[in-house]
Amino acid sequence: MNIARFAVCIRNEAYEASLELRKLYEVLEDEDASRHGQVRVIDESGEDYLYPEEYFALVRLPAETEKAVVEAA
């Protein structure tokens, strides 16, 4: 099982329908996107899309919390 990474949305200009401020989003690994200053997250549509990195603050959850969040999805 891959270890999930998470980020909190801190900006959503031009993406108000897709991103909620202060909400926790799952981040998918995408090295190409990262090289271009973007991050791939599963947004409100339930699909993964690219967004500007500066719209998110990456967070590290305690293992037990991360497991609970992943299992709840």
C-alpha cells in the first residue's frame, strides 16, 4: 500500500468550485507536475487534477490518523 500524503487548501482563487479552503486533500505523487510547480490532488469532483503548489500546505499526519483518513475514503 502506498503511503498517502495530504495537504490543506490555503488558496482557491479561480477554483472555488473545485477546492474548499482549509479542507484536507489527498496528494498523489506526480514528479512531472512537481517540476512545474504543480501538485496533483483529488478534488471535490472525486477526480485528480493539477493545481498550483502554492494553493496547498503539505501536512504530515500521525500514522494512526492517516490510516483512519485513508480507510474512511
